[in-house]
Amino acid sequence: MDKLIIEGGIALEGEVPISGAKNAALPLMAATLLARGRHGFSNVPRLRDIRTMQNLLGHMGALCESGEELTIDTSGIATLEAPYDLVKTMRASVLVLGPLVARYQRARVSLPGGCAIGARPINLHLQGLQQMGADIALEHGYVVATAKRLHGAAITFDQITVTGTENLLMAASLAQGTTILRNAACEPEVVALAEYLRKMGARIEGAGTEEITIEGVTELTPATHEVIPDRIELGTYLVAAGITHGHLQLTRCRPEHVEAVIRKLQMTGLKMEVREQSIEAWGTGEIQSVDMKTWPYPGFPTDMQAQFMALMSLGNGVSLITEQIFEKRYMHVSELRRMGANIEVEGRSAVVRGVGRLSGAPVMATDLRASASLVLAALAAEGTTEISRVYHLDRGYEAIEKKLAAVGARIHRVRDIRGA
Ligand code: EPZ
């Protein structure tokens, strides 16, 4: 397994272009199952999870070609199954469930295992499909869903779920009649999916609010779409500017997608100049300790919690961080402690007492955003940090060592010749 070696203590200076959003591209790729033919996507990030979704669609019979654009031809879909060996590496594979049942009346999708950040069940996805008329059976670790034709329903999520909203939005697009999704997720990635579905001919109102109404149609047609910029990558590099007391120009981004993060980082003392498609950020030497609670969009995103904790590790006081979305998204705490951070987890909260400095150490990545927080801590730490299991990082951060090296970071990758 590859490692990243980082020499810390350097203030980053320069421009970082933000890539397309993984969590926007994945549902768009699943949506191609709703319409046979050739779909085209631009600004698709080159990431491990994107390749996994390409492999999954290829397994079903789609033809995926990635060059400047990603084209997906679903004319040859023949297998309506998402096998365990693919789903276990990427939970977002469950996004094929709704489209398969809606378009092909059947799906056999492996149940995702739990993961480092929580149990992450898909009961709300399944309950919604049942309300739309699907028969759901669980056998041998697989969900088997069948339906003659899905029909509209009034569905209220008892918990906000991003991929649950996306799965049912796609299923409802081809259902007979009207579906109303209440307590729906409002994330920009949901809005982007609805925009693509509408291009394909779907009738959707209210995406981006907690109530979405979908009038099912009988057929959808392939289209093309540009993937929105990655708001979590953007937030991660904003923290990089603050934690290294550097000066970064973040380009090709959508600042309106990170308002809660901008507000919170301003409170920590980070200076920012926000323009239409870029943010200039510079650290001011002192990092103010501030409290933070994660919340569904437009609140402070859970996917930025670990990165924010790395910043607070060097705060000038005490910060109370509360993770309200996942039950155990604190796998990064023990690793940050190895670098000298003073963090105590109490239930859903973590008390972060700022320390004067972090020191480089060998640490291990456990999940995508935990690994990002270790990179940030390493950039600020004195000495050398060696981060193992960086395949977690490669799932969600395109060319991270190139982007960081281009703004002055001393970072390089040691490839594991065994290629694990
Ligand atoms: C999406 O995951 C993102 N992934 C996650 O990003 C992100 O952390 C999460 O939303 C929250 O914002 C993608 O979009 C591919 P949820 P998702 O369903 O949809 C519970 C990253 O780092 N829940 O919104 O799987 C669940 O256990 C990843 O890029 C149920 O109980 O998350 C969790 O506690 C990590 N039953 C909460 O809801 C269900 O049926 C939110 O989960 C569904 C969810």
C-alpha cells in the first residue's frame, strides 16, 4: 500500500484548481441506467471511486470510456446485479438500486457492509422503494428488489439521507404517477442530479429543498452534463491555507456551496476574498479555537469535520466539536494524538485543546476524510510524517500530492511495489 511522506512547517503559496465532485459524479453515473444510450460527462475527477463505479456499470454491460469526457453507453445493459466484491469497496454502489428497479423492474444489489465511520444502513432507501411498490427480499447478503412498475408515493425520510434521496429521486423519475419526497436532502449534489434528470426528460420540482415532487414519465433519454466542483475538496484546501499560515488561490470552484465552512473558518481567523468562481485565502498566524457541530446541508458538512479538527488541534484555546450525522466518525482522533494533538472524545463530541505545535509521526489513514485531516496536520507539523494506507485518500482527492507540491508542500508518494 502506498505511503505519503510529508515534511511539515511550510506556508503554502499559490493556486489550487478544484476538481469535479466525486459525490456528484457517482449518482450521475448511476442515473445512466435510467436511459439506454450514450451519456457524456465533463469535469469528472480521476479517482478510485469513479473507477469503481465504471467497473460496476461495466459489469452490468455498459461501455465506459474516460478521456477528456467520461462517456457511458448503457445500450448493452444485461446484468442487473451489483456484486459484493464491488459494493464492499464503495457504499455508493447502492445508487444503482433505484435506477435498476425503475428501468428494468429488478435489481440484485449486495448490502453494503458497515464502514469506519458507522453502520450506515440503507433501510430508508428500501422503505421508500417498498412504498413505491417494490418487493424487497434480503437473501445471502443481497437486496433483491422487484416491481412490475413502480408507482408514485408520499415518502417522508425519518432521517435526512443524501444517497437515499438520490436513489428515490431516480426511481421516481420513471414511476407511474407523482412521488413526493419529504425531509429530503438539500445537498448541491442532489440538485445537480435533478438537473441531469430533467435534461433526460424527468419532471422534478423542489430539488434543493426538503420537499421534492416528481411526476414519473415513461421514458428518459441520454444527455450530457458537467460535474459540479467538489465542495469538500475546496473546504479541505481552505483549511490547508489556515493550518500552514499560507496564502492560496482556490479556482474553478463554487463558493456558494461552502457558505457554512467559510463562516466557520472566518471565525478561526482565516482571511478570505470570495469571488464568483474562486476563493483567495490566507492564514493570519493565530488560529482561534471555535466550537462546531456538523449538520446536513446547508449546515457544516460532516465530511469537513476531521479536517476542521486538525485545524483546531493548533487553536489558541478549547474547541468543542460535535458529530451529529455519523455515530463514530472519530477514527482520525487517535492518529492526530500521535502527532501531539490533545483531543478527548466524549460520546458524540470531541474536546480539542489547542497545542503549540504538532510533530511529524508515522500515522495510518482509516477513511477518506480522516486521511485528509492527517495530511493537513502533517503540513503544519514539525518534522516528517509518513501516512500509510493512502488508498483511502485516492478515493476522493484527485492528484493531491501534485496539487500540494505545486503550492510549495514537501510531499511525495512512496509506491508499494507489491501494488497492494
Ligand atoms: C453521503 O453518504 C456521502 N456519500 C458521504 O460522503 C457523506 O458523509 C454523507 O452523505 C453525509 O453527508 C456520497 O454522497 C457518495 P447518508 P450517504 O445516507 O448518503 C443514516 C465522503 O466522505 N442512514 O446521508 O451514505 C446513516 O447511517 C462520504 O465522500 C440510515 O440510518 O450518507 C448516517 O448516520 C462519506 N438509513 C445518516 O443517516 C439509511 O437508509 C446520513 O447518512 C440511510 C442513512
